[in-house]
Amino acid sequence: DYERAALLIEKGVDLLVVDSAHGHSGNVIQTVREIKKRWDIDVVAGNVATEQGARDLADAGADAVKVGIGPGSICTTRIISGVGVPQLTAISNAAKALQGSGVPVIADGGIRYSGDIAKALAA
């Protein structure tokens, strides 16, 4: 919804988030490209779980990539779609793909215990 994006930018938001259960889709990639083409604003996009997904979002202009498909307690993507990737694996995949690019990885979900934080940082 580019009208909403325009209104938010006009009101002075710091960044926009393009959030989808399947962030490695043509619609998400095109939306990131279009926002970056129209406005000078940071875009966080996701969610992805693969190296290629992270790379494609960064190549589309995402300033940060959200990672995680179904790891959180409230997320039903894994149950409904039957698709999910363990969060440690997803973080590792994205970090590997974006290493040296300057595009940060944001681990989205899957933190239940303090040890989960250590695992996410290690990935």
C-alpha cells in the first residue's frame, strides 16, 4: 500500500517494515524495490530463512533483513503451511549470505529461554 507508505513518510517515520510470512516472494521483493525507488527511507524486509532469500531482499534494496519462518510461539505459519526452518539454521543462513554486505540480520522470534539469545548471537 504505497499510499500508506507515503503518509507514514510524510509524518516522519524512521523506516518502513515490509513484513510477510514468506518474505522471499516476488511481491515482497517488488515492494521493497518500489519503496526504495520512490523514497529515501530505510526498509526492513522479511521474513526469510534461506541464504538466497536474504540475498534477494538485500539486492532489492532492503537495509535490514528479518529472519524466521514459524519460530515464535504466536506464529502459526509452520503449523498451517507445514513449512518452517529452525531459527538457528535460518539465522546462520542469512548471516552467511549477508556477511560483509553491511545489511544487518534481525532474528524475529524463537526466543523462549536465555540460551536462545546466545544461540542467535553465535549464528
